[in-house]
Amino acid sequence: MARRLSSAIMVTLVAALLQTTVAQKVHVVGDTLGWLVPPDGPIAYAAWAAMQTFSPGDILVFNFTTGQQDVARVSKEAFDTCNSTNPILLETNGPVNFTLSSGGEYYFIGTMEMHCPLGQKLAMYVPPPAPPRAPMTYEVGDGLGWLVPPGGAIAYATWAFNKTFIVGDTLVFNFVNGTQDVAVVTKAAYESCDTTTTTRTVLTTTPAKITLSNPGEHYFTSTYPLHCNWGQQLAINVIASSTAMSPSTSAASPPSTTTKSSSVFAPAAGGPIPPPTSSAPSHIVIGFFYVTFLSSATTFLL
Ligand SMILES: *[C@@H]1O[C@H](CO)[C@@H](O)[C@H](O)[C@H]1NC(C)=O
Ligand SMILES: *[C@@H]1O[C@H](CO)[C@@H](O)[C@H](O)[C@H]1NC(C)=O
Ligand SMILES: *[C@@H]1O[C@H](CO)[C@@H](O)[C@H](O)[C@H]1NC(C)=O
Ligand SMILES: *[C@@H]1O[C@H](CO)[C@@H](O)[C@H](O)[C@H]1NC(C)=O
Ligand SMILES: *[C@@H]1O[C@H](CO)[C@@H](O)[C@H](O)[C@H]1NC(C)=O
């Protein structure tokens, strides 16, 4: 009973923590303040940026009223001097979505009269993704394999804790045929342990191999009764490699911070994650990018 209770608590805890981690985050600049001349001056957006965790692929939303504000992406020099003469990009129709297409420094200002000097300016840094490496194969749980873990849900969280899952990596689930399966599920199914309606794929023979081919959160559990509730759950966050993030520039010269075209303000790359394609019963491909474990959850748990 004690184990059942602690397992349930742990599952709830893990689920709650996982909810705070999203693959492609949307950052509304200034939050409810929006994008304008802040009452507090330049500190407003510096403080806002310091509170954010940016990743390549995230979206900035500059929420402003057309005609009253605008937003320009500029060089560091232009940012420092509030020079809007030759911006990298200028957007005048609000609200504006800006995709942080790669790691690096980003500078934005309002170009309307005195807006920048009065504090409508945002400087931020996006940590680059992990450097590219050869695809790796991970044996889920290592020697434990894939089963109801004796220690509950923390077992697979601990396993994934210090691992970097990159698009192209493969997960191998080892188990005894007929005693387990691997269900690729939605976040909702993972959290509720209801695998009856939203399960995407079920692999029933060992070793079950899953190649991670798209970025974002991926959730795995079992369709066997109570296995999920008792902690047979794995959640990982797959992130895109630097090469996967910018395929169009891989063969060309690196993008210049001063000559980038208007494609920088690409529309939000939203939309549903493509459904998994299944070519063989025990080897499926889930998407297009890669996976990193949800470190916030494990850091807390450990
Ligand atoms: C943008 O600002 C408007 C007006 O303040 C507000 O109603 C809306 O919710 C904001 N949008 C976002 C995404 O914050
Ligand atoms: C502003 O930038 C433009 C082009 O980048 C440059 O020609 C001009 O000298 C700058 N103005 C000031 C005041 O620095
Ligand atoms: C991850 O942690 C395990 C157990 O502490 C350790 O054996 C392993 O070397 C670590 N791997 C990396 C990549 O840090
Ligand atoms: C599990 O079943 C599959 C399909 O029947 C088979 O190929 C595989 O060898 C079996 N694995 C074990 C360890 O029995
Ligand atoms: C901007 O991003 C928000 C949040 O993801 C989304 O709801 C909205 O549709 C996007 N707008 C455009 C024009 O892409």
C-alpha cells in the first residue's frame, strides 16, 4: 500500500513537473505589459528576459497595436545606440511572431520616436542546441529493462536524467515477450494512464526499437493494466540538433547578423506533431527531430 501511494504521488509529481516543460515555447514579450514604452524604463524587458528560458525554435510574440508601436531586429551596436536607420528587419503590423531560429544574441528595439531611448528595447541570448553528434542507441532502463520498476516512476526519470536525446537517436525497450508492451502515447494519456483512446502505437515484441525523428516531448507507457499507474512510464524531451535546426544554411555560409533576410520573422512553425509512421511492427519512427530529458523534473526529484 505504501508503495502504491508513493508511486501515485511520484507519478503525479512527475506529471506536474513535466507540464512546465514544452518543446517549442511561446514567449509573449513583457507578458501582460506587451511591447511598448515600459513605465519602468529599459529595465522592464531586461528583467523579463532574465526570467525566461529560451531555446532555438521558440517563438517571441511582440504584442502591440499597429500604428502605435513597431519592432525592429537590430545589431548590438544599433541596440546600444538606439539607431533604427538600417534595421535587420522591421515589422509594423502587430502582433508579431518571431521564431528564434537559432542560438545566439538577439536585439530588438522600437523605432518610433524616443521609444527605444525610453526603454522599448530587448536584448536576449538563446543558448545554442547541443552540438551535432552521431545518432545513439539507448537501452531504456539499461539492465532493468522495460517493466514495472520496483522503485516506481522515478526509475525511468532517473535513467533519462543525464541523457541527451537527439533526433535520430533510437530507444530500445527490452522485455519478456508476452509480459509487457510499449505504448507510444500522448501527454494526456501519459498523465491519466488511460491508454484506451489516445495511444498512438503499441509495440508488443522485444526488442522494441523506436527511432526519435521529431523534436518535442515523447511519452511511453504500457497498455497492460496498472503498469502505467505503477510507474512504467518514460517521458523525454527530444530536441533538434544544430544541423537539424537550420538545414538551409548547412552548406552555405553562416547567417550574418546584419544581412539576414525577412525570413527571420518566419511565421510560427506551429501545428500538430506529425503522427508516427509505422513500417514494421517493432520499429517505428516518431517524427523528425530529437530528445533531451526533462531535466527540471529530474533535478527536482534527485
Ligand atoms: C495582446 O494584448 C491584448 C490587449 O492588451 C490582449 O487582449 C491580448 O490577450 C494580448 N495577447 C497576448 C498573446 O498576450
Ligand atoms: C546608424 O546606423 C547607420 C547604418 O547602420 C549609420 O550609417 C549611421 O551612421 C548610424 N548613426 C549613428 C548616429 O550612429
Ligand atoms: C549518467 O549517470 C550515471 C549514473 O550516475 C553514470 O554512470 C553515467 O556515466 C552518467 N552519464 C553521463 C553521460 O553523464
Ligand atoms: C519476441 O518475439 C518476437 C516476435 O515473435 C521474436 O522475433 C523475438 O525473438 C522474441 N524475443 C524473445 C527474447 O523471445
Ligand atoms: C503567433 O503565435 C501564437 C502563439 O503560438 C499563435 O496563437 C498565433 O496564431 C501566431 N500568429 C501567427 C500570425 O502566426
